[in-house]
Amino acid sequence: NAASKNGYPFFMEKEIAEQPKAIKDTIEARITDDIVDFSKDGIPEEVFKNFQRLYFIGCGTAMHSGLVGKSLLQQFAGAYSNVEIASEFIYDNPVLDENTLVIAISQSGETIDTLEAVKMAKKMKATTISIINVRESSIAKASDYVIYTNAGPEIAVASTKAYSVQVAVMYLLTVQIAMINGKMTLEEGKAFIKKLRKIPDVVEEAVKNRETIHNISRKIIEAKDLFMLGRGLDYSAILEGSLKLKEISYIHSEAYSSGEIKHGTIALITQDTPVIAVVTQNKLASKELSNAIEVRSRGAKVILFVKDGIKLENEEEWYEVVRLRDVSDEFMIFPVTVALQLLAYYTSLDKGLDVDKPRNLAKVVTVE
Ligand code: G6P
């Protein structure tokens, strides 16, 4: 039964372990003949063609999944979108009209800021699609169309499986938008989906790698401040990974784009500052590594989360190196996400904290 921990000490660990199935169920529900099919959600294809502007909106973790969507759409569909924090969007005079597509993302479907944003978008004649985990929730009801994610109930306050399935939907949307706008051929779309369908196995393997990550968590458990670095999709991944760590371990963690750190934040790097550098993008690896070397040379203890297959020179100079399963760049977000979820989880667990119910946080936020 969904509300029991099934032998796990905390719901969060159970929910991390449930990700392969959650992702599989979410993807497979929208595939017909090896290609994306949102008609199963009652969404006509034209919705993905006839827009001039696209906004992803959400709060917290849900908003982070939109960042992945934005990158994927640029790379594979040649489509520009914006990712907006729902509470900012509402008061920022967004450009909304009948040519605007608003994609709202929410696990609970009840977050008030996201709900208000959807209502506003509808009032101004935009088309609204929501990506929601909880059936028949307020945001689902307020939207023109709903893509339900199939994560099952998520109990732990810190979101894990709900994020992974939101991210999985971003890949489906990317293929749909790319194909309908002539940016991907049927063959290319099928090849992309074929890779996506292998992700549940990749995630399964990442979950099994828990003891490696547990060992890393022992190295950061005493930290007061910690920095995470990454570029491109690695940057999106660390924004979420850093939030996870903050939420449940209470370690002050900041995610910075590796290229941006020298514009200020590097001033905070002193002897022994823990830094987690995520390096999984082949085309960015040499840049990501040289940024990590910059902080290492200022005394930081750099823990590298690196894609297997990216060659490291003088590996022994890093404080720790964690190898992640090698999949193509655009899918690395999945193994990275699981590793950073486990890192937060074990840090919180070993600190003896209430992993599932961190202080000051609520699973569903219904106040503005
Ligand atoms: C709360 C939760 C977060 C979540 C955010 C948005 O702050 O603690 O984990 O990301 O709300 O929630 P939603 O249900 O809209 O995804």
C-alpha cells in the first residue's frame, strides 16, 4: 500500500527507489507505435504547433523540471521558452494572449501560486497545459489540458520521484514539439524515444549505487556551507540537487553555474570548502573541469560526479571521484538526479534528522 514505508526507514528512500517504475509508467502511457502520443491525454497536436510563446511555470522542485524542458526544447526543437517561478510570474506582467502556451508543473496540483498563474493565463486567453501528479486537483481542473504523471502518491516533503517524472514528460514534450514543427523527423523522434525508454534501467542502476553515495555523504556531513557547480543540463541538475540537500540536511548549499562562479562566489572558496562539481556533458566537460580546477586550486575539497567515459588527468588530485553511468548527454540528468537525491538522503539520515518532515517545510503550500 502506497502509504506504508514497505520496510524502508523513510518514505523518501522508498520514493527514490520507486523512480524506475514511476518513470516507466509516465512515459509508456504516452507512446503509440514507438512515438509520442498526447492524444491519450486528450491534447490535440495543433496545441503544440500554434504558439508563439511558451512559459513553464511552477514552484520549487517543479520549477526545476521546467529548466530541463527549456534546455531540451532549445536543443532539439529549436523552440524558445521561458521558465518562471509562479509567484513572480503572477506579478511580472507576463505577455499572455491566445498565441501563448503555458505549461504549469505541480506535483500536488494545489500550490496556490501556480494555480493563480494558471487562472491568470486562462483569463488572458493563453492555452494552459498542466503536468500534475495528483488526480483531480485544483490546478488540473483549472487547466485546459492535463498531463498526469504516474509517480503514485509522494509522501516525503522533499520531492524525488515526482520530479523525475516531470522531467520525463519534458522529453516527451520535446519530441512532440520538435516533430510537429518539423524539427525532428519520424525516424529521429523514434530514436530519441528509444533512448528515453531505456532510462528506467539507468535509474535502477543509479539507485543500486546507493552505498557509493552514502560514502560520499559521510564526507560532507560536517559541512556548514557547500557549493555545487555544473553547466548546461548539469546546472539544472545541481539546482535541484542543492535544494534537496538544503531541505533535508540543513546544510547551506548553493548551486552555481561553473562559468559564473568567478564573478563573485569564488570569493567564498577557502581552504577545505566542500564543492560538488558535476561533469557529465561531453561537449562542456573540458570547461566544467577547468572551472572545478580553479576552485580546487583555491583549496576547495572537490568531489567530482563525472560521467564514466569522460577522461580525467591526475585523478588522484580530486578529493573524491564518483563515476556515473555513461548515457548520452541529454539523458545524464537522470543518473545525476538520483545520485544527488541519495546524497541529501544519507546526509540527513546520518545526522539523525527527520528526513520525511524537515523543519519549516510543507508538502503542499496553499498560502501566497
Ligand atoms: C512545496 C514542496 C516542494 C515542492 C513545491 C511545489 O514547497 O515542499 O517539494 O517542490 O511545494 O509543489 P508542487 O506540488 O506544486 O509541485
